[in-house]
Amino acid sequence: MTVFNLGSINADYVYQVPHLPAPGETLATTKMSRGLGGKGANMSVAAARAAAHVCHIGCLGRDGAWAAERLLEYGVDTRFITTQSEATGHAIIAVDASGENNILLYPGANQKNTQEAIGMALSQAHAGDWLLVQNETNNQSYAVTTAKTLGLSVAYAAAPFNAQAVQAVMGSLDLLILNAVEAEQLHQATGQTPAQLPVRDTIVTLGSEGCLWYGVEGQQQFKAVVVEPVDTTGAGDTFTGYVLAGLDRGMPMAQAISLGTKAAGLMVTRLGTADVIPDLKDLQDAQLI
């Protein structure tokens, strides 16, 4: 089976700082690096490293050939990534000594996905495949509608959060992944708790406290792996990619969530985003699986 991911691809500029800057503060950084990122790219790499076949649907600028090459190197099928005149998206990420971060995001080419390109990619899908979408690209609703018509299961990682965007596709989702803040924002917008949403499975991530899964059998909590965090950037994306890979490989939801939790736990011990997402061997070497 295959995971089709309509997702962003960014250049991540990561700055190490003694503390996260306050409003109006000028702060000297201690280190800077550029890497592959974007929620979509992170999730595609994570799913590929968890042994799924992943087809990425997205856009890069003419300055982004290096990003497509790196995705291919990490095992992601890049046939459905198109080149646009807009510059490649990028993120400016500040990471403090405790691993907390803040992020400035420039969407760039990520907002140039056409319905024609999405339709062409999904025409290669088969019933039972997965479509994964986030909120860093455009045309999510079209992709979700097309995927459901073709018999795909649909997962939505609803970040950056937009209540209207979630509500527009809610009735077509098989899996919704939110963090605790996003779940509360959606509750305020809809009046529905995660358990009441019209989605077969909803996962609410809780950072160092693990996550909650709301499914047909009720609510279940999963504990996080206890680690010393270095950088929390990309941990949620790693979790999502691993969960989707597990489900695509036929794992029960609980087993897929457990695998994703372990991968996210290992991820926060590493500095960076897509370039340092662990693979299954890394989890084995760390004695997590």
C-alpha cells in the first residue's frame, strides 16, 4: 500500500539561542544550520523511515532542487513534486537550551499546488491507500474529496491550526491528529470534544505526557518515552508519519500509536528536523522496539 502526502517542503534555518527571544529583543545566536523541513516533508520522511511507501505531493521553487534530492535520498517517491516560480518555502526556527522552540514560516511555493497536479498524483492511488494532509499547503479540500471518491483513507494533521479548514473536511476524515491546544480551539469552534467529533479515530498529542486516542472503543492514553529533550521541533511530525506508516502496514491503531510515540521520543533527543528523523533500526538500537 501507499501513503500519499499532500504536504509542505521547507528549508529550515535553525538557530540555537540561550533563551527564546522576547518582543523587541535582539538576541545573538550560538549556532545556525540549514536543513530539510516543513511539516509535510517531515511526515513523508518519517513514514518512509518507518518502512512505508510514500508519495509526496507538493511544490518547490527553482531554488529547491536540493530538497527534492534529499527526500529521494531518504526513500520518498518525489515524482509528484512540481517546480514553481515562487521561492521554496522556509522556516526560521529558534531553539533554546531546554529544547523549546518558536518558528516563523514563509509558505512560498507550498501554496501553489494545482488541482490538476493533485488529481494526477491521486490517479495512481488504489483503494485502501492513505492520503495525509496538513495546513501548510493549499487545495486540501479538493485532495480529500478526490481521495474519498477513489476509496482512500484520509488522515489530517491539523497544523498550523485553522478551525474552518478542519471543519471543511471533517466529514471525510478517517483520522484526525491534533495537539492539546488545537483540540481546545476546535472544541471552541464546534462545541464538540474530541470524543464527539464525527471522525472514526482522533488522536490528541500531549507532548511529554504522551497522547490520547479516541476511537470506537472509547478513550485510551499512551505514555510518552522518558528522555532528556534537545529539540522538540519535528517530534509531532515524526509521530504522525510513524502512525500512518504503521496503519498502512496493517498495524492495529494502538500498535501504530505506540510505535509513533517511541519514534517521537527518540526524535526529541536530536537537533534538527527531517534530516535526523529516526528509522526503525534507530529505534531497535535504542531498545525502544
